[in-house]
Amino acid sequence: MNTDQQYKVIISDRARRILASHIRFMAQVNKEAEKAKKNEIMRAMRFLNQMPQRFPFFNELYITPNKYRKMFIQKRYIVLYQIKDDTVYVDYIIDCRKDYAWLMN
């Protein structure tokens, strides 16, 4: 594994919409926390440009095995992404406090 390789990170429109929904909800409770959380999540996703293989696969029933990798962000969010060639595709941002069975459909 080449640790010097830089990957391009592409965040899907769906992942952006999911993040915006989480942030809008948080803004209703605490504006400062909303900005900090958005920055934290975006920063974590940008760091996928280096060694994205370091995170384990997301293996759940009804999800193609070894399709998505999962990155936890402070035990609250899971970022699901795929690696293809030199690009990381972020497809979902999941709030761990909620049921994510909808993802299986």
C-alpha cells in the first residue's frame, strides 16, 4: 500500500443532502454546535484523500459485501464510501442514533 498516494474525494449529491438535513436539525438546537459539527464532518471526509483503506468494510445483510467502507465520526456518524482507482466516492452520511434500515432498500 502506497501511503504517499493522494486520492480524489467526491461527495455525492445524496451525501450532501443528508449532511444538510443533519445540520439543519442541529441548527434548531444550537447554532455554534451546528457549524462545528459541519466543519468536523467535512474535514474528516477530506482526510479520506490519504489511505482511505484504513477503515473497515461496512458489511450488513442486503449490502453487497466489500462494497462500502465505513468511517465513524465521534461515534455519532458513519460515512459510507467506495474506493475506485484513485478516487473516493462518499455516498452516505448516517446518524448512528437513528435506524438506518432505509439504506437496505
